[in-house]
Amino acid sequence: MFDGIRMTMKYYFDVLDVNYTINLFVNGVDEKGAILKHPKAMQEARRLGIQLVTDEGPTPEEPEDVELYQ
């Protein structure tokens, strides 16, 4: 379901020479503020944000994909 945006972001970050580690995809979030109706996604985004700023391990070669289906 998320293959198109996954590839778009990969190429976007490649052009900027940015190495990123995590993709968080949540379906059914198409309008501004819609994410607020998905508390599990908000919790996962917070967890991943904390992981990003506290992880001291090596950057993975490929980003981790986290997909949430509502």
C-alpha cells in the first residue's frame, strides 16, 4: 500500500544526501488533523521519535518500515 511514497521519499532523501532510519506509514490519514483520531499511531510516532534522538547505534543501511493499518 505504501510502496509509492516509500520510493518517493527514498529518492528525495538520496538527492539531499540524507540518511534516514525509519518510515512510519499510517493509512486512512488523508486530511489535516486526521492523525489525532489514531492514538496508536500517535503513540508509535512518539516512541520512534524518542528512539531516533536517543539511539547511539550505527545507522542502518535501509530504513525500518513501520506500517499501521486502521
